Amino acid sequence: MMAPGPDPVPSPDQLEFLLVGAADGMAHLADPLGDFRERVSSLWHLPLDQKVRVDLRDCEFPWLQGRLELAQAPDLPLDPRQSLGLRIGTIEFSSRQIIAWALS
């Protein structure tokens, strides 16, 4: 039996995952980009990571429906005057191509 002592330092490969306790008492993986996505969503007034229908201009598809995701991270500092690279499924488009959107 080992004597109690300080907790051992985890190896670097064990630091990859950050577990967060939740109200249900279970440990869940933390989303390290969650706050960033929320900030981008707020600044561009777009429902990132939600199921939407978007009407598009200058695109081979007049509209798309699905989960709206970032196709690429915007430049820092965040500036909502800049175009945002987005995608639904495998179809990429710019925030400037969006005519209208609605949650679906």
C-alpha cells in the first residue's frame, strides 16, 4: 500500500481531454471552442451549430438546409464587417451570400 501523497502529474497525452462535471453528475468533454463559436455567432447574428435553412445568392444552390458550421476560423480580432466562411454539410459559402435564414 502506498503512502498518501500529492497527486501524480498526468502525462502529456492525458492532458488532451478536459472533463467537466455536469448537473447530472456525469463527466463530459468540455468544448474548448464553445465560447469562441458563441461569440462569432453573436457578432455575425448567425445561428452557428444549429439546424437552419439559408437562402443564398451567387451559389449553385438557391437554398440549403442543415447544421450551419464555420468552414474556417475568422481572422482575429473578430470583425463582423468581414466575410465569414460557412458551410452546411460539404457545401461552403460566405456569410455575404446569405439572403435570409430561418431555424428549421
